[in-house]
Amino acid sequence: MQVLSCRYSLAGQIAGVLTRLRPDVSLADGDEPEAETLACTFSAGWFPVIGVDGHSGLSLGPPLSLHEVVQAPGRDATDARPLDDRDVRFPTFDSFTASAWACVGHSVARLTGEHGDTLETVVGDPDEQGVGDGLGTEARLINPCFLCSDGKGSLYCRTGEGGRCVARLQLPASWRSCAPTEPPTPDPSSAASRPVPAASSPAAASASAAPPCAAAAAAAAQAHAGVPTDRVRVTTLRFHAPSEIWGMALAPPTGPDGGDALIVATGTALYRLPLHPTGSAAAGAQLLAGQEGARGRVDGQGGEARFTQLCGLAVDEAGALYAADWWGPTSAVRRVRTDGAVTTVAEGMEGGFARPVILSNGYLALCGLLEPVMLVLDLGLKPTPLLPPAAPVPAGPPRRTLHADMGALLDAQPDGTADLTLVVGGRRFAVHRAILIARCDYFRQRLEGGFADGAAAELSLPDADPAAFELLLRFIYTGSAPIPPALAPAVAELADRLLLPELCLDAQAAVLSGVSADSVVDLMLWAERRGPAFKGLLPDLKSWYVDHHEQVAEAAEDSLARLSESPALAVELVRRLSRRALGRDGSQRKA
């Protein structure tokens, strides 16, 4: 393969390259969508990249004048101020909101305004770091990086002490972008493989055929599920990387499950983290390629391949990954297929390069790590569309969903349709016997298993938390439930008792997202007592404790004495802290 390359010098260190829909073109008004590419620097501004619709060379336009505003209760969102020397980095385009996003300090911001030049902080605080799930600016992140979008209402970024955790940002359904209800017919003669003007490129053409706005219906469904409709919900995934995360990307559905996956890169390995349709982690991470702690530049299949230092990921239309791999004086670009096969497509580039991005003309852009340059490689790639492919436009009212209808049925109780009453902690819940039998093995056994009270019109659940049961009941009816961290242990226990393993895992993820220095010891002891269903949570809690042991000792010293309740747990934690202090656990960090 012949690789053509060129370098472009900028006025400041490059924080990332972004292709977005032009914000001054309204899809709702039926205008032809247009794409624009921006080279984003840390301190010198964001520069339009001119020429990405062809192969005649690139140039930079004048920088945008950016402003910032923080979304907070009681604050006027129009009170924008000029952007100071903020650490703005890792920009990405999100098709769900049809807008650009970026990490700003310890926060995540959305580019809003008529010209898309206002950074509105909607998650965290730019100047205050911390570990804490929650809503909007009440949540806390630590140096968020590698922001990426699934295009379905969720963003993901790196966070946490040591950069080993992943936060999911669930966007309000009311933020979903609107598109024309009668899109123009796409030109069948246009081909994704040849250069075309930006307004008619595959990325932009998909925007003109996007489905009509369903924000109102989606917002109603979120309201039924207890999800806030005006602020972003931040949840830490139940995943703890073995070492610092150096890149993330959303992989398209592959395999028989057809589900999305988050690809997470550490310095020398790539992991595939399957995702639930709801956006949460579905299972443990699977090694895709490379090996933790083993450096090298070796092509091969899966674990046989070796990387030197991964520095960012990009995904093409077919789902293949392109990883920047840097070590010493030169950098390389490594291609990773969906089956984990690794090949080197470009190497010998002098200097350190990171944060690869596929441009609309098939070029691969890389950002300089040590000098303010952008390296562009002509690899003939096909970028992923900015917006999803067209969907059939239904006639009549918006399509109803089973999730929303079942939630509405539950919310309407008692309406005379229920044929069973469950008494939990003094509260009475009107429910439908057939739904409980179909959705929960515990109730199937109790109502159809020949028990004496199986045909009764009223049943009791002794020793159950009514607030936890209310969430469990919503999960039975709708398939999902918002679980606040404070209630998560009770929900997890009840879900385990009532034979709902999926909800039990979701609740354990909520437990992990809300862990703190004050609670980690008690949660470890609790998880240790709970049995096999909690075997995956305990190692994550132990890792959190090891990462935050100094904070625990300072803020919750009294809790350490309770470790005497489990001598085996205490010995294991001491051993892990000792290995870490000696540098034998692979982290190379001192306690």
C-alpha cells in the first residue's frame, strides 16, 4: 500500500480533530446538511480545515471565537463569557444531539449556539475534580479523556484515579436532534468510495435522510422510567482497566449478539467491553489484541500481537480500528480487525503522534504529541457516517414502545386491571399476575408452583425493602430501572433473592458507581457475605480500595477496624498494597 503523508503546523498543540455538521444549517428546516472539520488546539483556538472534500491538499481557516457557559440550576444559560485558557481536548461529534462535545478540565461540555461556538458545561465542574456519579454539574469527574459517542444517547469517557475507569453520560431524550419529516431522496449515483463535496458526502448525506424527530416520545419514555429529562445522568461502568486507559472507541455491532461494544486501549492491549442496549456494561471485558505489560511492535492475531504505546483509536465504516502506536523516536499506525488481527499500515513517522481521526476524504489525521503539528496520511479509508442511515418514516403518530407502555401501565395502578396485591413493608402494590409470572422466575414458582398461597389475591414479601421493591417492580415491567447508589445494595440483594440476575448486576454496577472512602470497607464485607452472585463485584471493590487506600485511611480510619471481621480479606488487601508499593503489580506506581 502506498502511503502519502503531509504535515501541517499550527499555532498551538493539537487537542484533537473533529468533523461535525455545520451548526448554522438547520436539519429541521429541511436545509441540505453540510459537514465541517475543525483542528482543535489547546490554547490557540479551533481552526476550520479546508479541503477535506477532495484530495488536492488541506489548509486552515481563521480560528473560531469560542465562549463558555456552565449549565447549572438557577444560572442563565445565555450568560456566555469568552473562553479563557481552558484545557479543551478530545472533541467528538454525537449524532444523537447532532452537536460537538469536548472535555474541558474536569468536565464535559457541549458546543451550542447559532454558530456552535459556545462550550456549555453540562457534566462536572471544569475546576473541581472528584469521583461521584449524579446528574449534570452535580457529578464529578477526574481529567475526562477519550470522549466517544454511540449515537444512541450515550457518551463515554475515561475518568477515575489513575485513569482506569469509564463513565457513561446518558443524554436526556429531549436533546435528540430533529430532522426533516420529508427528507429529499438520496442520489443513488453517489458512492462512498469516491471524493464528493462535503454537503453530499456519505457523512452529510446520511443526515438528510435521518429519521424524524422523536424527542418528545423519547422524553416521555425516560420520564416513565424515572430518568431526568433535562440533565445528563453520569454513571461509572462496572469496569476497572488493568492499567491506565489510553484510548476508547465505539465499535459497531458484530457477531450473533448484534450488540455495540466499547473498545478500551491501555498502553499495550485492547479490550472489548460489550454493552447492554441500555448503554451499560453487559459483561466483563474481553482481550481483543495485544498483551498487558508486553511491549513490542509485532503484527499477529489477538494476543500474539504486540503494541509499544497506544495513543488513541479511530474506527472506520467497516468497524476496523486504527490505533496510534508511539515509542521512542517514531510512531506507527496499526490496523485491528474486528476479530483481533493486527497489521501495521504505516510506520517510521518521526515524532510522537496520537488521537487518530478519519476525515471525510479518507485521510487519517494524527495529532502531534511533542510539537504543534498535524500529520495527514492518505490511507483511502471510509469514515463512519456522521448520522445513522435513513429509517422508514412511519405514517401517523410516533411509534409506541413496549417499554413506555408497560411503564405507563405500572404508573396507572391501581386502575382496576390488576389481579394481585403484593404487601411489602407496609406498602401495597397492585400488580398483574401474568406479567410477574412471565418476567420473574421467583413469582413463576410461587404463583404456579403449587404453593398454598399461589392463588391468593394478596401476598406478602417479608423482610423486603419497599423502596427497593418499587424499583424491582419497574424492572419487571419495563426491563430497566434507575438505581440510585444509596439504594443499590438493597436492590441487588432483593434482585438476587427474587431470581433477577440482570437487575442484580445492574444494581452492583450502581453500588460500584457510588463507592466512597466512607463506604468501601462496609461494601467489601457486604459483598463477601452475599455469595456467588456477587463474585464479580468484590474484586472491583478491592481494586477501588487499593487505588484509594490513602483517602480511606484519612477520611474513614474507623472503618479499617471492621476489616477484622474478615481476616482473609484484610490479609489480601495488605498483600496487594505491598505488591503495589514494591512495583510488582504492573502499575509501576508507588502507594
